[in-house]
Amino acid sequence: MILDMIKQPDDIKVLTGGQLEQLAEEIRTFLIEKISCTGGHLASNLGVVELTMALYLAFDLPKDKVIWDVGHQSYTHKILSGRKDSFDELRKYGGLSGFPKRKESPYDCFDTGHSSTSISAGLGIAQGRDLLGEDYSVISVIGDGALTGGMAYEALNNAARMERNFIIVLNDNNMSISENVGGISRYLGGLRTGEGYNDLKKFVASSLEKIPVVGYSIVDKISRTKNGIKQLLIPGMLFENMGITYLGPVDGHDIKQLTKTFREAKKLNHAVLVHVLTKKGKGYKPAEKNPSAFHGVEPFDIATGKAKSEKKYPSYTDVFSKEICNLAQKNHRIVGITAAMPDGTGLKRFGKLFPNRFFDVGIAEQHAVTSAAGMASAGLRPVVAVYSSFLQRAYDQILHDVCIQNLPVIFAVDRAGLVGSDGETHQGIFDLSYLTSIPNMSVLAPKNLWELRQDLEFAVTYNGPIAVRYPRGEAYRGLKEFDSPVEYGKGEMIYEEDGIALLAVGSMVSTAEHVRQKLKALGYHCTLANGRFIKPFDTDLVDRLAKNHKIVVTLEENVLQGGYGLMITSYIHARYPEVKVLNIALPDTYVEHGNVSLLREGLKIDSDSVLQTLKEQYLDTLTEN
């Protein structure tokens, strides 16, 4: 196999054209085989094999810097930079990351994980290069889906000022995670249909130059005017009008043409955009047919494309998806908003049932939140369904546009807490801290699937900003018999005894219940309370716990700083100084990728670790009970 011959990046440069094509097929086979076992991002990586190879042929990595927007499509890059043998541990605890990481390899020049950041980062690196008098190429690879994010245009606006080379590669597969939406998608669609643009431009220019005496003058005048040949052939020419040279479109699976174009782009002393057309999922029929389904996958059977382990029970996302549709059938003011993730957030079903009340705004969380504020001010009940790690991108919009005006916007905060294999950039461990810091914002966290339904029903009737946070994965089905109705700012007493009080929120209620059972088996009494409302928290419930227990333990799947536990600690210490408070929360650090169960164990928030912490810190107190 040619792939086995690639030990270092320069090895690819000695291959013939036929060998390069064979290598591309071998890489695809390798990716399909490995990802079918480990899970990961499949379709996007299958689409950029030749593009990545051409970058390695045209440039000198790691001297030259390639920044991958989002970074989920960097698997071929990792293979060619010497990490092929680590793919058995892809996205596993302590193993190979699914995203570029500077600490993992010198070939990863900039960490990424969220969308639309690569042009800004690349521009900054290029400016650093120029100020320090260094000489290397900087290439930002960004997908057409990421161009729906406003930050990309802020960067393009500044890139036009560049007086030295800076290359932007637009990987255009007409997809983000789901199908692209909006005017930019339509614009790029027009460019895709104009495949002969550059050839035609050269032909017209050549023909005009042959006109005796005035030919060159005509070409010069045409090139100077905004109504020149580019605008005649392709209306708009967005990038060139911004001052960025446009090259393309180029077949993203033609290694020779890609390499040639990249080498041409390298010669220019300003910003240049290379428009590359790729097919998401290329080489694997199930992924080509349904690229959205194969964007991020669990381990699957290659022959059928089906997941190796079928879901037995509904996830929290499934519960949200059904309940918000049920509520929308009763209330025509409810609208659904997603930032390019109708599948992941569960709003796809809503969009089919209520197409006129469904808004996919593209990868544009800031716009999603402020447009929701506008809708709320007009009398609607907007539900913004978004992952916790992506909602943080719209913090100012939540504060400035929603909460100052106390507008009734509902935030369905999915993937709250540890999400596992996507790592630092995707863990939803900060939302309690940043949401509870904002005046007028209310925050709930359901303990199980039934409570999620109740919380959503309450949220769509509440006259102010409110967030309902819930984790990734299977919805907890325990404690069904405890289903007290939602009352604003009130928690729930589940089991009440003397001794230790466990006060948990959201996903940690199930952990606390396991701790309670283990303490009971050891002969200790234990109270279990469900906080339910993080903000405002239930002061009556906390008073009751503090008055009747020597130890209060708070449990949350969020960082300790600014979280639920410290709010409770501050309240208790000011009023009940004799009561000991133990906070079980996440440390002040970024959490890497890995299986959620292993991460919880490593971070000491699983039930066994909580029990051990109690024994170590409060053994004497426990013995007295």
C-alpha cells in the first residue's frame, strides 16, 4: 500500500499522478474503516482528501501554516503529518483528538473547534509573519457553511488590506452540517454553475488584446471598472469587489489542478481566495446519499451504514423534539430557531410540521439570539435550540438584546455538561456560570425526561428570558414518581432524612441518587433534593436543608467558578456558618476528549468518587450519624 509508505509529509511529493490517485482512495478506505470503529466526523473528511493532499504538495508544512476552520475535517491532514498509527485511539481518552491541537503536533498551527474563525486566525498569523520579517505561506481552509457566520466577513473585510500573500481556501460542498441556507449559499451556487468563468475571462481578454492599437487599452479600462468583465460574466463577484483575488471554481477532487492553483495563489502579493468544489461523503455511498447523517457518527457497520448499537431509549434531544412540537400545536406564537443544526438540536421535526414558524439562520448564533429578541418583542415565543458550547458565542446578544429588555425568549440549551469525544471546544460546562450572571435570566435543569417536558411547558408561558439546560445522551428515566409541578424558583425535596443533604441539579440528580443509595447501604442517613431552578434558586429549600443537616453537598455538571454550588455556599455561610458545604463540580480547566464515564471518573464527579470524597473529608461527621 502506498499509504504505508507515507512516514513524513515530504513523502507525498515524490509520488506520480497515478500513485497520488491511488493514495487518495487508500486514505478514504482507511478513514471509513477507522471511523466505523471509533466514531467521528466522516462525511466532511471524505470530501477533502484530494484538497488536503494538494496542500501538502504545494506547500511546505509545518513551515507554511494551514488553519482548518472548525477542524473536524482535518483527519487526512493528521494522516499525512505522521499520525496515522494513532487512529485506533481517535477521540478516545488520552488518544488522538478529532480536531487540530497545537500540543498534539507541530503541524497543527492553531486550535479550532468552532466555526468561522480560521480567516481571522490566519490573518493574525500572516500579520505576525510580516511584522517579524519572516517568510512563509498562511492558508485558511474554510467551508461554505462557515461563511454563514458573520465573523468570517469581519475577517474578509480586513484581509482585503493585506499587501503580502494570504490564501483563503473555500471548501464548497454546499453543506455545513445540514444543508446550507441563505443568500451566501445561493451566491456560491451561482459560482458553481459558472465553471468556465476563468477560461472565458482569459479568452475575452486575449481576444481584445489582439485588436490593433486600442486592444490593450480596452482591457486595461475593463479591469479598472466595477462594471468590468467579471461583473458581466458573474454578477456580484463578492470577493473581488472586496479586494480579494478570486480563483476558481476548481474541481476539489482533481489533485493536479488543485496543486497548480495553490502554487499560482502563492505567487500573489495580497489576499486570494481559491474556490474549491468538493463532494461531502465522497467515496462512501451512504455518506454521499445522506451527508448530514454521516457528519458526526457513532461506530457503524460499513456494509449497511447503520450504527452498531441501536438506541434503546430516547435522548433528551428526542424528548425536546417531541415536546416542543406538542406545545407548538397548542400555541401558534411558538417559533423554532436553530443555527444550522436542525438535526442535532431536534428541531428538524418542528421544521417539517411548522415550516413557516421554523428559522434555520445558518452558523450565526449572534443573529439567532437577536432575531429571537426581535420576534419576542413582536409578540412571538421564540425557542432558540442550541448547544451549550455554541450559545456562549452569543453572550452579548443574550445580555444586551434579550435580558435588558426582559424579553420572553426560551433557550433550549442542549449538550449541557460533558459531551465526551469532541473535547475542549464542545464541552458544555460553562453555561450555568455565564447565564446566571445576567440579570432577568432564569435557568432550569430537569432531573429526568418527564421533568424536561414540564420545564418546557413552563418555559413557553414564562414572561421573561429563560433557559432550560439538558445533557447529551439517553434521558434519565429514574425518580419518575417524583413529579411535582413546576413552580417558579422552587426546587423539590425527594428524600428527606437527617445526616447529609445532597442538593443536585440536572444530570447530577441521578448521580446524587446513586450516592444516596450507597450511603444508605453503608448505614448512613441521607437527604436528596432536586434544585431544579438554578436561578433563582429555592432559598426556602436551602434554608430547610441547612437547618436540619450538618453537611450540604451540592452537585452540578458545570465548572465550580460562578456555578450553582458557589451560590449555595455563599448563601449558607452567610446564614448558617456552622454548616459544612461541599461543592461537587468541575475544576477550573478545559476538559479534553474521551468517553463521558471516564471523564467523570477522572474529574471526580461520578458517584464512587463523590462517596470517596465524603469519606475522606467528613469521615468523623459521617460516623456520628
